[in-house]
Amino acid sequence: MTCILIDDEEIHRRGLRKLLELFCPDIQIIGEAVSFEEGKLLLAHTETDLVFLDIMLGDGTGLELLKSLPNRHFQVVLVSAHDQFAIEAFRYAALDYLLKPIDTDDLLNAVKRAKEQLKCNQTQIQLAVLRENLEKLTSQNRKMVLRDSDTIYVVMLSEIVFCKAEGSYTLFRLIDDREILVSKNLGEYDKLLENAHFIRSHHSYIINLNQINKFDKTDGGQLVMHGGYLIPVAVRKKEAILNALNKFLQ
């Protein structure tokens, strides 16, 4: 775990630094600041897990500093020689409030809570990534019913390489080289497939991001799909295709 110390009094910074080095050797102090402005600049350019923040700084207050950073991604332990700010401190979602001189047990409890919160946050991030990855998998496992003049087909979305406009009809090309021509226009499938890792690459094509083998940006741009099929990319669609691929591959 990393931390930053912000206090305008050297004696208190030195004392807190000493306590952390003695009793919390796994906490890495990666920065210190002695004023509101210096602290704000440091926090704007440094990623950290925990900040020990003095309330009374020479050119402002720690509470004002927190107010100026509404989207912070670190835990805060406020430090003060007075207890009059305790209630206001928790309005700013401070993890703890330590009185000077800092008691070792109080410091250890604050650090313990910070570690527990960090672990909880990391778990939430991991779960979010897992959910996103599962969505990528499950979206392609969905099925679609397609009808031509004679037959009803049930196909997995992952089987579709691309869809192509054929006048008022739509041609579905599948990974086993089957073709299914349905009596609906391509636009009806645009919205239906957009959240399942398909994208409109051209006014005549919707392609499956899972089935792209290569994006050749020369000669106007074209996609090489599974099976070697070449799909044109409209100039105004190039950026959207690249963004979709980058997001999909993350």
C-alpha cells in the first residue's frame, strides 16, 4: 500500500513518518507536501492508496483540499490537533480522524481499515472486469431465429461472420460457409446486434468482431474476416471500427 503525507508542520510529518516506518513497514510513503497548493498538485499527479491529511494547512484547509478533488480514488485519514472538525471530516468520507499527537494504536487501526477498504475496492474492480468478460462470452452465446422462404434456422450469434444487405433482404454468412437469405432489411438487425459485439462497417455490412482476422487500412480500408471474406470499411466508419476493436480486445 502507498501513502502520501500532507502537513505544514515538519515535526508532525516526521513523527508520522517514523511511526509508519516502525509499525507499518509495508506502507510505502511516496510523497509529502507542506501546503494546500503543494498537496493539491501532488495528488493531481500521483496515484496513491492512502493520504494522511492535516486539516489546518498554512494556505488553506485539508477539508477545502478534499472539496477540490471530488473524484478522488484514495482513502483519507484526517489529522488535527483539535477534535472540533471530526463531524465535518466524515462528511467528506474520511476513513478516520486522528488527533495529534498521534496514538500508535489509533494509527494501526486506521491503517487496518484502509487496507480492508483497499481490498474491498480491488475485489469490486475484479468483479467488474469479470462481469464484462462474461458479457463478452454470453452475448456471443445467444441464439437468433432466421427464416428464409422454406426453413426456420436457429443460429448462435458466434456462428455469424457477417450480414450483407441484398436489396430489401439480408444475407447471413456463417462460419461453416452456409448462407441464409432472410426477408428483412439490414437496418432491422443493426440495433438488434449492436450490443453483441457486432458493428456496422459499411452501409451494406454488419460484421462480427469475433470473426475479424485482420484490419487492412490500405486501399480505403477493408476487413479480412473468418473464411477469407473481404469486407469494405466506409471512411466514416474507420474510427468506430478501431475503437470497437480496441475496446473488445481489452
